[in-house]
Amino acid sequence: MTDATSYVLILFYSRHGATAEMARQIAAGVESVAGMTAKLRTVPAVSPTCEAVDEEIPAEGAVYATLDDLRQCSGLALGSPTRFGNMAAPLKYFLDTTSSLWMNGALIDKPACAFTSTSSLHGGQESTLLSMLLPLLHHGMVYAGLPYSEIRLISTQSGGTPYGASHVAGARSDKQLDEDERALAYAQGRRIARLTQALEAMRQETTV
């Protein structure tokens, strides 16, 4: 039985809003599963100057993630725009601060997935998702992609990969998520929520 305080952490960085919109669709999918809650968290931009400090609470949108958000989650959805076929530096910077969680095994056997957005159709979506997979495996998490039972993976003319949900934002980064992209992000949220429930039950059984 899933604890009432269980949640899927949707941790993302978004520059122009596309990744944030994907995060909201994934959150809707998570919360469509009875008993599951989604917690949206973001990370601050990385500054090129040494002493730049962001406000503790952003002026709008999701609040900044803490290590406790990650430690206490029961599942994780990790989102980033693509930067030269890799995750964006702000998200990587945050993940680089999670050594204490790794040392304590805080994320072992928790399910995780990833999602991304690019300006162009062949802008490195799959390599970005794979780059996001690496630290999750080091943490002992159980990675979940999107299976081809989601038939929109075959019909989509824009985003959507078996490695995770994706979006093509266009050259000006102003293209809205289309029907396929929304549906696949929602489906990814439902899947990670259901896996969270199953794996949390397994973890509870092993600690009894």
C-alpha cells in the first residue's frame, strides 16, 4: 500500500517554457493514478559570474528543488531542454550536488524517467535522454522509458521517443506541444506513477 505522503518528484529546468509545460502534462498523468501526488520543482540558472545568487523563491513557476525533495520522493521524472545533445547545465549542476544521497543509497530501487525538448526535430533528443539516464543509474534508480504499447510513438510527426517523452519547440522555441506530445507526456506520468506504487510496495516488503 502506498503511503499517503508518497509523491513523484518532477524535477526540471526550462528556459523558454516548453519543458515546464511537459512537466505539467506529466504531473497530470501522475495524479490521474489514485493515491499519487506530483511535486513540481525546478532549478536556478547557472550564472557565468562567481557571486551571482538567485532569490530563494522564483518570481513565478515551480519553486527550486532541495535535496530533501529528492531524498523523500518515491519516484522521479527528470526534465531538461537539449544543450548540444546533453542535458542543460543547471540540471547537471544540481545533480552534481547529490553525492550525499548517493552515499546513503537514498534513491536505490526508486523508479525514474526523463523528458526533453529541442528546437529541431533531430536536435539531440535521444542522446539528451540517455545522458540524463546515467546519473540515475549511478543512484541505483530503476529507469522507465515509454513502451510501444503507446501507439502515438509510431504515429507522431514531432516529439516522442522510447527513451522518454519529448517535444519539438521550433526554431523560435515558441511551438506549443501537439496532441501526440501531450498524450505521450501524460502517459509517461501515468506509467511512472504506477511503477512508483509497485516499487514502493516492494521496498516496504523488504524492510518488514
